[in-house]
Amino acid sequence: MTTTREPTPPDRTPSRPLTIAQIAELAGVSPATVSKVVNGRSEVAPETRALVEALIREHGYRRQKKRPSAAPLVELVFHELEGAYAMELIKGVEQVAREHDLAVVVSELQGRRPPLKAWIEGVIGRRPSGVIAVFSGLNRAQREQLKMRDIPLVLVDPTGDPGHELPSVGAGNWSGGLSAARHLLELGHRRIAVITGPAHALSSRARLDGFRAAMDEAGVPTDPELVREGDFSVQGGLAHARALLALPTPPTAVFAFNDAQAMGVYQAAHEVGLRIPDELSVVGFDDVPMAQWFIPALTTVRQPLTEMAAAAATMVVALARGETPPQNRLELTTTLVVRGSTAPLAA
């Protein structure tokens, strides 16, 4: 059992990073307790762990033995692991990992934000060469735990603005939303509905901002009744599309903020006997492989998912080698892919 007390300052503060013994003296705990914190062991009281980690952040930590080398693997963590979106990202990471003789460990947070304590402890125990977090939010304490152990962290499709503190890879979401709206406007549609992603997602907000910019540019007001907040799932797309198509004046076009939600729109249109694209145009986002096999094939904004993941893995490899990536924040281009699900507004 460990106990904590107010830190007792040593006779003088060393100019170099502290050893385990010195950190233990400052924290008022045993060296064994500090060692457990450093090595990610679970059997330490939360307040003790927080105190020790705060001291390490403030003073630094000098290992008395050579740091164990990182395991030859990359940790790839998803907020939720489902669908073709995840598979495309896994492919991109594996391409780069193979080139560098690295294995890939895939884990899922099951929608939890931030990750559970057991997840971060497992990562620390595995000592990977780096972590790639997809659409998931590690809290500051968890990021610090990785940083203290020299485990690089790179974000893919970050949910919030990562600033310049963390390397990240994203896509041109604003321009993607702009191009989708312009395409529908050029076809004569004015009553255009959108099914967004979660409000906390940076990508969703950017797509909506791009959509609204195109509508404003064309002098077409965005009807709040036609803006629905989705969750990037087929079921969510279906539920929102049912409600939209039941309106007294339903939309003539729907822009779904990912291809899964677009699939839900197809189902809702089928249920009420609407033909796509003759009576309803639909645009998705992502261009996952199944999009071309929708009937009719889906017009969608291509997000280069495999390339994004490969770029993130390349960043991790560089950081693990002590190199600085050429760019700390990389944004890849999105492209509108026009297929059979959109058509001019019927007279």
C-alpha cells in the first residue's frame, strides 16, 4: 500500500532530470511506487500517479538504466471500429508498416471518450514504436503519459483542432462540402438537405461550413429544417432521411456527410417509392469501395483514406527514429466523384 504527502523538497534541485529516487523523495513515496508509475503499472492510487507524473513533467526523468527499446509495432486505435472507412485506414497503415518490418496492433475504444485507463496501460506495457489515433480524443494526461515514455502519437481525422502540439493528418473537408453543394446547385436543386456527423467532430463542422459557403455564394438560404445532425451510421442516415422525406415539402437532394449515411438515405427513398436520381439526388462523402456498387452508383466526395493513414504511419516511423516530419499538420485533397445518384432537378 502506498501513501502520499506533500512533496518534500531535497536540499537542492538538480539541474539535470531527476532519477527515480529523487522523484520519490519529492513525492514522499517509495522508489518502487515511482517505478510502477513510470512503467505504466496499474496498482498505484490515482492521486499518487498524478503527483508523480506532475513531478516528471516539471523536472524531467533520468533513467538509471538504458530505456528498453520500442517494440517493432504500431498501435492503431479507432474510436469505433466498423465499416469500410476503418478498413481503408488499416490498409494504409499496414502498407507502411510492412516496409519497415513493423506489426500493427488494432484496438477500439467502443465509442468511449477519452479511452479507458486499461487501454493506455496496455499501450505503455507493449511499448510500441508509435500510436496512431483515428477520430478519437486522448485527454491531456494520456498524451503526457505517452510523451514521457517517448511513444510518438499521430492523429488521423482529429475530432478537434490539434493545433501544432501534435502531428496530424486530415482531409480537405471544407472544400469537399463546398464541391458537393456546388454540384447539386448546378443541377438546379435548391431544397438541399444535409445529414451531418456529430457536432464535436471537426470534419463534420468543416463540411457543413463548406456546404453553407456554396449556398451563400449562390444566394440560396440554408433551411434549418433540412439540417440534421447524424452520427455517421447507416441507421442514423436512415432515421434522418425518413424524417426529411416525410416533410410537407421534402428535399429534392440530400448530402450525407459519409457514405454509410448515404446508404441509409437510399433505404429511406426505397421505402417511400422515390427513384434515385430521378426524384431524389444523393451525395455521400468518403468514396469507400462499396460506393461504386450502390444502385445507382453513389456520387460522393473522395477522401483519400488509405493515403491519409499511410502518411500518418510515415510520420510515426520518422518520429520513432528521432526525426522531425517535414510537416506537422498534413491536409490531403478531397475530390468530387460524380456517378449515377445525382441528376438535374426534374421539371
